[in-house]
Amino acid sequence: MDDVLTTRTNPARCNGCNACVKVCPMLVLELVDGLARPVPGREDKCFRCGHCVMVCAQDAMRVEGLERSDFVEAQPWGFDADAMGRFLQSRRSVRNFLDRPVDRAVLDRLLEMAATAPMGWPPHTTSAVVVTEKTDIRRLLTVMRTGYAKMDRMTRNVIGRAMFRLIAGKDTWAMLRDYILGLTRDANDLFERTGQDKYLYHAPAVILFTGDRTGLSYDQNAVLVCQNAMLAAHALGLGSTMIGLVPPIVERSRALRERWGIGDNQVVLAAIVVGHPAVKFVRVQRRTLATVRHV
């Protein structure tokens, strides 16, 4: 196989429909004498999106670096826009879970669906770390409680506050001061008094999403995958919620990174807790964007 990324056409199958030429975002293909072929000098522009393979009804296209077995026939969605709207509206952030583990096969299915998220540039820059062992989840909770308690202590004096503002920047410091410090202070106090976990909510599974910092759009990619994962959890009858307090702690914990195999080139960008919901929502809430302007 050549080092250059090239799209190949099987002339015996190609019927000249021109769909692959139209869909190629990098203008790698052209139609010559009724057959699709790579444009001379543009083959190295191919970035393996696979769209040419996916639109070819004749199965005439191949892309180096992409396995044919990864492409399957498109299936009907099975729902219309109204059903989609009802599904999206019914998803809620779940923070109450049954004391019941989630089967690994279900978590694997969740991540399989999460991987369908759009990305800035293929292949995926997002990886997932699935934490289900109770000892590991307790370990994460301990590191979070300790880390945020330390941050609270450091910011209780003028010098500490000045350092945090200098290091974090004005906007991040405002978020810490007005939201995170109060939230984690209350969570730590509640845990000490009652044992209630307001960090991970006693969830049976935590999924971390990391991004390869050398990849394009690695941070946006991870957030999109995380969003898909929460939708997939809802479709599978599970509850989930994004926990923004997790990534900063794991990102800075050498012990957790080593324990969970998070490499130096991986940035911890998002995290969700997942489990079987302990309560059922019987109503939905209509939400609207802050503003909508047609210009």
C-alpha cells in the first residue's frame, strides 16, 4: 500500500453516478470518461473521511487506511423529527442511581454509539476510560475531596487568591470564586457529616473522555463524544450527567493517570457518571436558547 492517502475506484463497478465526486470535501475525485478517479496531484489531500465509500451504491470505492468491514449498510432511522424531539426533551441529568452495576456489554454499546459523534478531522482523537471498580471510584472521590479542600484552604488568604487569579486568569478565577469553591466546600462538608457523595453521586460507573493534544480539534471532539454518550445512555435506559469537577482533578493527578493508563499526550476533557436511575421523571421541561436571531 502506498504511503500517500489515495482513494481507489473499481472501474468494473463504477457507473459514473458522480456521487463520490460531489461529496468529497477535498475535491480529490473527478469524473473522466464516465468513471470516477482521483484528480492527479490531489490524492494526498484525502483525509480518510470515507464519504465516497458511504455514498457509492455500487461499492466501487476504497480508501487506503480504512477497512471495508467498518462500513455497513445504512439502516432506516425508525423515528421522525417529532419522535426525536420527544427523545431529546426526555433526557435529564440523573444524579440518583440504584446500587446496581452496569453490564460491561451495555457500557461498550454506549461507547460504540458515542463514537459516531462528528469530529474535526479523522481519525478520532478521543479516548475513553471506563471506571467501574468500586475501589477505583472511591479512590477518585478521595482525590477529588482532597484536591478541592486544598484549593479551598489556599484561597482563604489574600496571597493564595492572588496566585490563583494570576495562574487561572480572571474568568476562570471568577468561576472558582463564585461557583466551584462554594460547591465543593458544601460537598466536602456534607460527606464528612453524612457520607453522602455530591461529587460522583454514588454512581456505579464513571467514564472519562480524553483527547490527544497533538490532534486537530481534540477538545471539541471530546465534548461532542461526551454529549453522544449521554444521549446513548438515555437510549439504553441508563441515567447520566456530566461532572465538570472531575477533569481538572484527574488531569493533575499523576497517580490516577498512571493507574488508568492516561498518557502524557492525553488531556482529560470531560467525564460523566452513569448508572441505572433510581427515580423516574414523569414530566419534561421545555427549554429554549438564550436568544435566536435570523440575520
